[in-house]
Amino acid sequence: MLGVVPFGLITGISAIDAGFGAVQTVAMSVVIFAGASQLALIELVGDSAPVAVVVVTAAVVNLRYLMYSASIAPYFRDFSPPWKWLSAYALTDQSYAVAVTEFRDDETGIGRRRWYYLGAALSLWTVWVVSTAVGVVVGGSVPPGLSLEFAVPLTFLALLVPSLKDQLSGLVGVVAGGVAVPAAALPLDLGLVAAALTGLTVGVLVDTFTDWPADERPGEMEEDA
């Protein structure tokens, strides 16, 4: 949550600078609840991009949630439809990373999984919305030299490193990171999707055709995911 605060401040400040109203900015964080796509959307609106480009870009940036949801779905298999919808709305990079790490390390019942996930997700939601609102209020009073942008990559690195628990996940991380750098030049932020899909493809191929030591292979639940 500490990493979310400057991320939210940046979003609030950037939205006001791009011409959004205060209510629009906070409502965007409540409804969309996805920082990376919100920042992309704000930048495009500020540049007067066509509505279709704005919508497609936000959707493409959020494609990673398809992978997150597919990965975490086995743990939510027994949830009722209303709980699944609420869980889907609350899914973020942070809530996914925290929850899936906990679920892999601790075989818990459906009740504990539900409340653990929602406890993490809704706490993050509250901090995100409040920090966005604070960004709207403080606006231009934040010194330019403070460079709050540093929090964005640091937040994602903090989520990534704990998940690199074996040789295979390390390989996937290196491949995806290596592709992400040159692919950053692709339009509509497609570099993120290209890097993720490349890392996943390499990981699947290596895991399929290589005999990894027993303690280095993903667990049964992860294979199901």
C-alpha cells in the first residue's frame, strides 16, 4: 500500500493537468481501478487522441488481467457468482501477487481464501481512491523535483521479485524483461502484452521439454492454473 500512495498521487495530479474534473478523476479510480491503464488513458486524453484509441489502449494495457484471472481462478472455483464478480472487480497487480503467493504456500479453505483476498484487495482499493483524491487536491503544490514517478516501477518490482522462487520463474522473468525493453516502442502499450506472452511461451516450452528437478517444478495447483 505504501507503493500505491505515490502511484495514486501521480494519477490524480496528471488527470487534473490533462483537464479532467475532480469528480471525474476520483470516479475513474473507483470504476476503472487500474493504475497503468488510467495513466495511459489520461495521457491520451491530454493529447486529444480519438476516443476509439483511448478505449483500445486502456483495454490492451489491461489484457494482463486475463492472465492474472486465469492463474488465480482455480482458487476461486468454489466461489458463488456474486463473489466471483466482486473478486474480478477487485483484481489488481498487487492483490493478485499477495493472494496467489499466500494461496500457493498455504492450503486454505474457501472461507479464508475469500476474506484474505478481499481484505487485501479492498484495502488497496481504499488507498488507491483516497490517494487519487489527495492528488487531485494537492495538484500543483507537489514540487516537480519530488519525482513521484519512481514509485511506479518500484511497485511492480516489489511484486515481481518475491514470485521468482525457482529457476523456471527466473527464466520467464528474464525473457519477459528482455523483450519488454525493445518492445516498449510498440504503439498502444502492446510491448507489455508482447513481453508477457513471450515469457509465458518460453516458460511453457521449457517446462514441457526440460526435466527440471522435482523441487524446481511448479506446484500442482499452478499447473492447473
